[in-house]
Amino acid sequence: MLSSIAEFSGFGRLFKSSEPVELTEAETEYAVNVVKHIYENHVVLQYNCTNTIPEQLLEDVTVYVDATDAEEFSEVCSKPLKSLPYDSPGQIFVAFEKLEHVPAIGKFSNVLKFTVKEVDTSSGEADEDGVEDEYQLEDLEIVSADYMLRVAVSNFRNAWENMDPESERVDEYGLGARESLAEAVSAVTSILGMQPCEGTEVVPSNARSHVCLLSGVYIGGVKVLVRLSLGLSGPKEVAMKLAVRSDDPEVSDKIHEIVASG
């Protein structure tokens, strides 16, 4: 769908598309979710919209996106929907530019704007005149994990040893009070957006230490491997040693920045 849209044809190869993020609660008048499409120096937001009211036809439907809290992004174009009949899903696209290879993050506020026309449900005819209206959607965040592809490796040890040791960066972190080591593993894996390897995301019950192995591909096509060594340093305090190897030492540094800020 994206490749058929002329305005996006110059964006190059698509790196990653996210899972849909719900921007409305269940069973509201309008159902909207968004998919984040990540390119090297663009992000396209695809808003999937459904009108759930039989007595309404929406026309000139667009999403106004406020990127005040996403300073590294600048809007370059948008593709509104000409009409959104009852129970007939449609897509709205808004594209942003960012610096190439830079994993820009930020929060976007979203408002659905449209002209609403009353529909005679017996005939299906819509009124000629409509009223302008808007509908507040949930905020959307672009996070560091959006720039990482979850890609497994079949033999972590071989992959680790085949990477340049000069790319390795190691640091230690206090993760504070956690419900369990398993919860800490899940939190760090989620922040990084990486793929657990060899079943190491499973923490044995009552374990006081654990090693989790993660792999992925960072934007720009950079392979990344991570070793998380976690242990309980107090009743529920978790300490972590994080070692990273990658195809690019700058990306190894970036992984530590993400964890430190997360």
C-alpha cells in the first residue's frame, strides 16, 4: 500500500512497521488505530479508521498531528480520506522527516477532524449539508524500540564470537526494586525491542541470578547482540551488567544510552 503512494516513493526502503496501536477505546463512535512505518529518514503514520455510526457519513477526514513534543520530526505531507462511510475502514497517512539513521523519539497528540453528514438508514442517502466536527484521539509515542527489528540468531555464542570484540561496550546498572528477575528481563527486552534467544527470556522461579541473550538489527541494517546478566542485590533490588556487540561501535554506545534513559 505504501509503495503505491507517490508522495512516499522517494522515502527509500521500508525498515520496519509496528504492530497497530489503539488510539480509541473499544466501542466508541469512531475506531482508530495507527501503524508506525519506519524509514531511514522518514516516519509514516498510518491511521486506520472505522466509522461505527450507521446514521453518519464522514467526509474530508484527516488527522491533525501536533508534534510539539516530538521536536526532531517535521511533517512533510498528509493524505486525508475523502469519505468514511459506516463500517467501511479507511486509511489516513501523515509523513514526517527526521535525520537519517537518527532514532528520533517523541510524543504526538492526534485529533480526528471531519465533516459529518446525517444518513437516512432506510435509503442510505446522506444529507447534502454537513457539520465540521473533531474527535480527540489518544497520544502516540515513537520510542527507541521502533528502530530495532527483532531478528533471532540460531547460535548466539558463535554469532557473539564472530563479532569484533572492539565493538563491545559493557556497563552496570541498578534497576531498582522489581517484582522479580523475570519482570526485569521483560522490561529491558521491551525497551530495546530485541529478540530473546535460546529460550533465555524464561527465568527459573526463585532464581537469584540470570543471563538473557538478545539479538536484533538496528536501523541502518546494523546487527546487534546483547548479554544481560541480572542478579538480586537486595530483597527485590535488581542489578544488571549489560554487554553489547554490534557491527558498529556507535550503535553499541547507543544501546547503553537507551537503557540508561529508559
